Amino acid sequence: GKAPYSSSIYEDEDFKSIKRSAFRTLHTALRSQDDFIKAYSNSKRIVKEVKEYHPNLKLFAYSPFYIFFDQYETIGRLTILLLSIGMIVIGVITAIFFGSIRNSMILIINLLFIMTNIIGWMVLNEISLNGVSLVNLMICLGLSVEFSIHLIKYFNELNGIAEERAKESVTYIGTITLSGITMTKLIGVCVLSFTRSEIFRVYYFKMWIGLVVIASIHSLVFTPVLMSIIG
């Protein structure tokens, strides 16, 4: 076994003691992404159990695929953290420019529902949460602002009863939103459906087509209702 194991034992300069060593273990056959995630999690669990019996032992597990699947240990918490920070920043900035915390909260509530629906859309289309989809979620958060903020800004500048202001906002800005960002984004995203790249078709076309449909419905239906009630 010298060929594969020749570097498994590293001795000191005097060849009197072993400074570090390595040994190989095997996973069962890994066929799905879930298998790889569980394999990495189990390797960390085994290392932890060994260290409980030998606290001074410096031990770690390594495999080339661990580098990629390490993200799944924290991806859920990281997603919630980044989306929350993004919404807080958006809320603070819009509150300053609107001069109205309540109207700023309408935008944040709308964004919260949009992102929740997009995550549900990902589940329905079997789009896994990883580094690529997390970046896309942050992009979706930014684009979702564009679908609703012009409507709320126009509402914010009108005077009178909230219900009448919401109606006028939808009549004037809603048509611009539908013919502007909604249709242009829809046409642009549909082009990605013809790509042969799986990553573009899954993580970009499917996610962004969901964003355009979900965000436009929230902007033209849900946002005006919120404005008429609490705006």
C-alpha cells in the first residue's frame, strides 16, 4: 500500500516520533445531494465523538466534496440573516425618503410576503437552497422593491382618503408597472428558458419567472389593499 499511503505518516526530523498522520475511511455509495449532505454531517459527528474521548487529539475529516457541502451547515441561518438585514436597510432608507414609517412598513410587509412565496416557489420547483440560489434570493429582494416602491411613493405624495389614494395609485402607476418592469422582465427572463445550461434554467429562469409573476401580483393586488387599510 505504499503508493496511496506513502504520505499518510509524517515523522519528525529524527524519525523518533510521528508528528501527524492520516487514515482513510469510506462512505456508503452517495447518489443524491441529500446523501452528500448527510455524509458530511456524519463525518463531523464522528470527529466530535472521538474528540470527546481524546480531548487533546487534533483530528478533522476531509474529502473534496466537503468543501462544497460545508455551506449546507449554515445556509438556512445565513439566508434568514441576510434577507432580514436587507429588509431592515430597505425599511430605514424608505422611511427616511417617504417621511412615513407606516408607508415604509407597507413595502416591508409586501417584501416579506413576496420572499416567502418565492421560497415556496423554490420548493414546488425543487430548487435547492445553496450559495447560487441565496445570491438569487438577494437579487429577488432588490428587484421586488422596484415592483412596489413607485406605487407606494405616488400614494405617499397624494392627499385625501387612503382608499381613494390607493385607487388613483393603481390607476396611474399600476399600468406603468405592468407595461414597464413586469413585461420587460418577463420577456427577458423567458429567453433563459431556451438555454442548454441546467444551472441557468433552474437557478435563473425558474427563480426569476417566479419573481416576476409573484412580485407583479403583490404589487398590483396586495399592495393597494394594504395602502387602503393602513397607509
